[in-house]
Amino acid sequence: VKIVTSLLAVIFLLTIGCAHTGPAIPRAELEKLEDEIEKEATEVYVHDWRRIWKVGIKILDTLPDGSVKKRADIGALVGNNSEEIAELFHLPSDKGCVVIEVAHNSIAKDAGIKSGDLIKLMNGNEVDDRRDVVFEAGKTNTLVLERDGLEFPCNVKPKEAPYVRINLEQTGNINAYAGFTGIQFTLGMVHFVENDNELAVIMGHELAHITSGHIPENVSVAVLCGIFSGITGPFAPLAFKSLYAPYSREKEREADYFGLLYAHRSGYDIEKGIELWKRFALEIPKSRSKSFLRSHPASTERIIRVKKVVELVK
């Protein structure tokens, strides 16, 4: 009886669940389109990663000496390999690391390194992750590269330069943030800005968090706020926000100010930041909020801040 009842229930569900969906979609046609979309998505990802990296290193090169830590560098953006990356650059496998981009007037460019080169060995050691590609200033390093199916050695002698790791996350969320491991941009943020001037306003802001030492300070203050708010029991989350939000807003204002100066010094038109924050105000309504519990200043305030800084630099 149970088996028959179950079968009748399944038949009933299938019967009432039938819908008129139009022409059938052949599986082969669907898989072909999925492959095409994956390939195009990888192209977009690589293009956007190159874009934020170029803006980032341009601003880094103009920061006051000692603002950020230096690292031996050759001026190349190196990324981990994958099936999608290998297919995009026509590489033989998904092993090793790939040179995503090379900066103009850099050691890498002078050495003949090109975008799409596969790094297989570094000083005789296999390269499996981009964290394996770490240089020592003033020391000649030998890379074994592969290009168009041919392997060849390449000697580079890096020099110390301001360094911050710049990553791109494949998510549609509109966000960018600075952390202990560097700066993270999302695809959503890169597509939200309309030009490199707007991108530089965001990049300068995140770099200012690093140069001002906000990251370790934020952690320390958050811990203290957590301790004090803990004594409020069920009101702890609200108490934490009440204590932490005013501090956070001041740090965000400081990052806005210095970030605009950094972007301006790098040759970007920071007046474009007015349109950027206006777009935030119009398209992300919660950014207009002036709530005491908000960790960031309202977008309307940030519009005026850009105007004031533009007047200042003029």
C-alpha cells in the first residue's frame, strides 16, 4: 500500500507540475553556450584584474616614501593558473603560474617577459602557486618561462618598490576593502565605476587605509568594543555598533581625504569622484543613510568632501 501510494503521489506531482515551456533546449546547445560564457567570463575577469592592478601600481609609485612596505618586484602581475586561464592564454596545461600583465618601463618588460607567459621554474624550483614567485632585491633570479610551446630561461634582477597585493573577487557585490593581505576589489565594483578616474578614487581610499595604519587599529578597537558591549547581554550587538560606528566613520573620512590626494598626485581627475558618490546615492539607497550605527559616512557627505578636496588641490 505504501509503495502504491508513493507512486500515485509521484504521478500526481508530475502531472500537476507539467508546464508549457516552449521549444525544447538541446543539451549540446546548452553546453556549448555554457562553455562560451565561461570563456568570456574569464576574459572579463583578466581584463578587470589588469585594470585595477595598473591603477594601483600607478598610485603606489607616487606615495610618500615609507607609506607602505617595500618588496622586491619586477613589475609583473602574476596569477595562479587554471583550466580557464590556460585556455584563454593557449597554455598547454593548468600548471605553473601565468604572467597576467607587465607594467610599462618595468624590469619585467626590459627582460622580455610578456603577458601570457607561463612561469614553470624559479631558481630551479617548481612554481605551483603565485606565492612561490618571491624575489630578493639586488639578486639575479632565473625564471624558466614557456611561450608558444617553447621553454626558455629569463634572468631578472628586481629592485625594492612599494608593494600591496591587489586582488579581484569574482562576485557581483559592489565592494572594495583593505585587509592584512592587501586590497580586494569585486567585479561588481569594477563594473560600477565608469572610468579609471573613479576607480582611482576607490583605490586611493583603500591604499589610504593601509598607509594610515587603519587595519591593525580597527582590529584593536573592535576587540575593545566587543569586550565593553559584552556586558550589555542581549543588547551586545547594538552596543557594539554604537561604540564602533563613530570610530569607523572617522577612519573612513580620513581614508577619503588622503585617498583623493593620492589619486590626484597620480594624475587622475578626482573631480570624477562627485559622479561616483552621486551614483552610489542614487543606485544604492542605504548609502544615503545618516544612521548613527552606519560604519561609513553617507554618500551625500562624501560628494561634498570630494568638492572640498578638489577646491583645496586647485
